[in-house]
Amino acid sequence: MTQDPGSTAGPSEQHAVPVFFLSDSTGISAETMGNALLIQFPDQVFDRTVIPFISTAADAQRVVEILDEAMKGPVQPLAFTTAAEEEVRSVLATTQAPLIDFFDMHMSRVESILGQRGVRQAARLHGVGDIKRYNSRMAAVEFTIEHDDGQSLRALDKADVILLAPSRCGKTPTSMYLALQHGLFVANYPLVDEDLESSELPRPVRDYQERCFGITTTVERLSRVRNERRPGSSYAEASQCRWELRRAAEIFAAHRVPVIDSSSKSVEEISTMILQTLKRNGGILSRERSKARDRPPAAPHDLMASRLSDRRISSTEQDD
């Protein structure tokens, strides 16, 4: 590619750097660790590709061919790998492309500290692995889906976390991340006008105040997100957003509910803040809550379920 002589743009602005995340498992670890390094280069554009489940030498050879082909491009590629299988690693090492081997880099150090050699097998860190732990995470996901956006009030005593916020503040993605990644039972409850007109916590969550977290955002961001959902609606007007956020803040402050601003934080950051708060408050699961999970679910309160159904119909776009 010929560069305009009068242009000051550098090569990194002309071409994205091809980046490959390689793994004999899901590739999540390679991607996470690799991105932790790449994020330190905010002005560089990267073209990311994940290649998971490289389980045989033949698989690895096909990957080497992809990497070597990428070497013929205008920008040198970069590859991160967490492959543990010796046979796979030895084949991947034959590529002409620069290869950052996280497994070799860290495993040797851990082995030297422990004074023994690791098994060096594909760990399937993000696979089923521990069946009991996996099933627990799936149960958390099911609970969280059922209790998304206040759809169910059944068995709220089993919740580890209850997220409160006006519509479109980011409750649902945070709930799902906490459930899938950390195995927490999460309920999220939208604060609609009738809740915000009161100074009390909504009745369904009032007995679980210590598990509640408030999510807030800026008026500008909330209005913009709502406008994408319902352009030009009163639901998305800045005045409505301002009122809802102000009233929610007053309720959170009155009941000492921890508040997290989602406007400039990722789901991962929000979740970490929640986890740290739970730990400071004495742990994620109390003995009573653990026992509650083993009991059959309580029958839903018909009156409250009916009220909730009315809320869903009358409220505007409550889902996150």
C-alpha cells in the first residue's frame, strides 16, 4: 500500500494487527490474558481471532498454516497461546509468527516454586470440569433468568444479590455475568414510577435490604439508551430520566443501599465491586441462605404476583 507523501499517518493507522488467541480448551483464558496486554496499546487497531479446541497435532498444524499465511500480510501478526498439551505446543512452536506462550511462561515458574512437575494436560478451565460446581452455576443462571426484570418474586430468599434500578441502567447484563461467571443467584428488580413515588424500598425486596445494590447512570446516557429503544417517547425524555435517577438515589441513600454508577464501568467492573462489597459484609452466602436453597421453593404470593403482572403491562420498556 502506497502512503500519501503528505500524510503523517503511521503504519498502525493503515493496517490492523492480526492477533490470534490459541487454546486446546475454550480460548477464554488466552483471550483474557492477551487482551490484558493489548489494552495497553489504545492507539493500535487489532483484528482478533480466537481458535479454540486445538486438541491434536493435526489441529495444531492447520493453525500453524493460518499463522504462517498471516505472516505474508502487510503487518506482522501476534499469537497468544495457553495450550497445555505438549504435542500441540511443540507443533505450534514451529510457526514463523511471534508466539507468546502463557502456559510455558507461567507453568515453569509454578513448577519451580512447588518443586514438582505439573501434568501439563488441557485443563478445560471453562469446561464442565467439576460437575457439582458446574451444576451450581447453571442453577444460578436459571434462577437469574427467572428473576430477570422482576418477572418472578418466587423464592427471593434464595437470592445472593438483588439489583435495583430504573429501566435500562444495566441490571440484566450484570445479573447474568454474576450468575454465569461467579455462580451467584441474582434477582433484578426495576424501579417503576409507583416505586419511585414512595420513600420506601419496594415491598417485595424490603426484607432483603442487606442483599440489595442500586445501579445508576447519567441522565444523558439513560436518555440515549432509551431513545434507541423507543425514539421520541416520554420514557426517553431527559426530564423523565432525571426524575427517575434522582428519586432512585434518594431511596438508595435513605436505606443505605450501596450504589454503583454503570455509566463508565464495564459489567466486569460492576460485578467485582459487588463481590468485594459482599465479602466485606461477611461473605457471599450465609448459612441460612444456603439452607434455604435446599428447601422446596415457597409458593408465590398470588396478590404480589398479580401486582407485578400489572406493573409489567403498565410500565414502559422495563427490560434491560
